[in-house]
Amino acid sequence: MRGRANSEPMTAEIAMRIGMAAGQVFRRGAHRNRAVIGKDTRLSGYMIEQALTAGFLSVGVDVLLLGPLPTPAVGFLTRSMRADVGVMISASHNPYEDNGIKLFGPDGFKLSDAVETQIGALVASPHQLNLAASPDIGRAKRIGDSDGRYIEAVKGSVAKALDLSGLKIVVDCANGAAYKVAPTVLWELGAEVVPVGVSPDGFNINGNCGSTHPGVLQEQVITHHAHIGIALDGDADRVVLVCERGRVIDGDQLMATISDHWVRDGRLTGRGIVATVMSNLGLERYLGARKLELIRTQVGDRYVLERMRSAGYNLGGEQSGHIIMTDYATTGDGLMAALQGLAAMIRSGKPASETFRAFEPVPQFLKNVRVANANDALGAGVVTRAIADAEARLGKNGRILVRKSGTEPLIRVMAEGDDSDLVRAVVDQIIEAIPRSAA
């Protein structure tokens, strides 16, 4: 769930109900059931954290408060601390005004649609929630060493021989959940660290910084003559890199580099990697030349993870920087992915600009259109005709993807192909066809 904080549905009342409903669903066995709760650095995190805590306690579930930590840390600690359910309070890469709630099962993975539906039904029908008897009300406890536990897990995801000595790394933590742990991990592994976006004030998360705004990182890498830059988003489940020349390295290039690194070690399982429909055609061609497959899913890291788990792949992700490595984490982990990339760079002996240029991207162009009702806009006849005409113009030398955003009232129009001018033209053609009444 995600939305504007302190407005429906992201209110304290709804958050409390979610705590009650999740606690009731995951109360299993005679042991003291427990929930872990982490958050990013948004001002509204205090309110939602307390409301969720009250909800869990009221149905007899103990609460372990982790404080600001990356989303993957919550998945890890849910499993490590033998909790029955985990919660991350974050709106990821969205601005500070928004917030959201992500739930994890006892295995550390995000919940299935069926379990989410069960919890949602209880939230909508509070009369079905069962309050604990007075002696059975839960207790809350703040965990003081949650940072350290996660830091050790991150370092444990790479070989003990990994030594970052001699590397100068700029890390942009987006004034978000990784503002403490990311610089610490890199420093403990030997790097000279230049931290950026590590002064959260409740309002500046993702504010002109982090993986969705890499401009500051690009400038800092050049200014400090760094070997590489690492940009995380607000909850640190995604990452983009910047090479020593100040150029952005997206998730597709990072996945290609890691896959090659793992193939050499015999660590890549399955017949390739899993990515979404947004990944560049160049990545697909790169893998195909190596007799590896690119399995595509709809946009969303949860769909990537579901396919990875069902088909036996251990590497997947999104062009935006969600990199999932199931050998080490239960969700996307920006910091772990960055370390795998650094290991590949050190092994190659080449600078970042060469290491992470695994393939030449096919020209790809994306535009967003804000609309009142995405379904109505996409269903308009003039739009469907424009899409069909654009597909005919591109032919077999490219592809078009038109979809609604899962988090904002936007329609996203993407096209890619070998002719960059034609790619831009067909995107503009579709954008112009969206009725003004829907915009």
C-alpha cells in the first residue's frame, strides 16, 4: 500500500488496522508471536510505526522495532529473528510526502496475492478482528543492533577476499534508509568513502538525490576523481552506478556484468536471468550471444522474484536498479548488488566505464503522461490505433510498451529500436494521441 501520508489510505487508523489484521493472520502456534518493523527516514514514518505497533500489540503480537533500515534488511531480519511477520514502512523512491507499507512473511519474502487479499479483507471488516485478552497484549522492544546485523549480512554476501582498498567510492544514500549502513559497509571493506545524501531530516528523502536523481552523484564522482559512484533509493532496494567519467550505469548493464561474473564461477543458475518488459533489447541480444536467456515479466520486482523462484533462477531485476539475488537476499538489495558489481570490476582489472559497458544499448525512449484515469485513456480508440500504427512503423526492428504506472497516475510510453529518430517519433505519436480529456 502506498499513498500520500495522513490521507486515505495512508492514515494512522488504516495502519493500525493493517497491524491488527496482519497480526491476526500470522498468529500461529502457542509461542509468543512477533513482528519486526523497519522504516525509512520520512517524517510520517514515526506516525505509521506507532500505529502499526499499536495494532500488532492489540492482537497479542510482540513488536521488535528496527528503526531506519533498508527494505532488504527487514526481509533478512524477519527470517533471522524468527519473526512471524515483517513490515517495512517506506514509499521507496517517492517524495517525502508519500509513504507505504510492505509486508513480509516469516520466510522473509513478500506476501503472496492470496495472503494480501486475506489481510485486506480484515482491514475492510474490522469487526472480524479479535482483540487479545488483557494479559495477552503484546510488548514492544527497540532492537539496538539491527544495523550491525544487516551490515554483517551484506559483507557476508561477497567473498571474504573482496578488498576495496585503493578504491575511492562516492555513495549517495538519498537521505534514506541506508544513510548509516551503506557508507559503513564500504568503509569496512577498505574503500575510501565519500558519503552523499546522509543527512536525513524527514523531508529530504529522494530530494534531488539518490538513484532517481543521479545528477548530484555524477558531479561528485568527477569532483572527487572517484573510481565509481553508487546511488541508492529511499529504501535502498534499488541501485544505479556512475562510472569514473560520470556516466550512469543502469540495472541492465549491472545485471549483464554480474551474470558474466557468475557464469565464470559457475554460480548462475537457470538458463539466464529474469528481467521485465522494460529491460533493453541490447541486454537480450547480449545474453543470447552467450546462449543465455532473458525471461521477461511485467514491471515490478515482485513479478521478477516470483518467476525466479518458480523457474530456478538466482539473478534477476529491473532496468531501474532493482537487482534480486536469491542466494543472498529475499528482495532487491541495492547495496549487495553494488558489491557484486565491484567484485566484477576488481576481477576485470578495468575501470568502471569499461567493466559495466557489457553491451551497446538499443536506443530506448520513455515518456510519461499524467492522466486522471489511466484505464480510460488506454482504452480510447484513438490511442489503440496510434499504438498499432507505431508498431507497424517499427516492425521487427524494435518494440513498443504502453502501460499505466503501478504507483502514480501516469501512463508510460516506451519504444526501442535500432533507429533512434524513429523510436522518438513513435513515442511522440502515441503521446499526442492520448485524449486531452484524460490528461
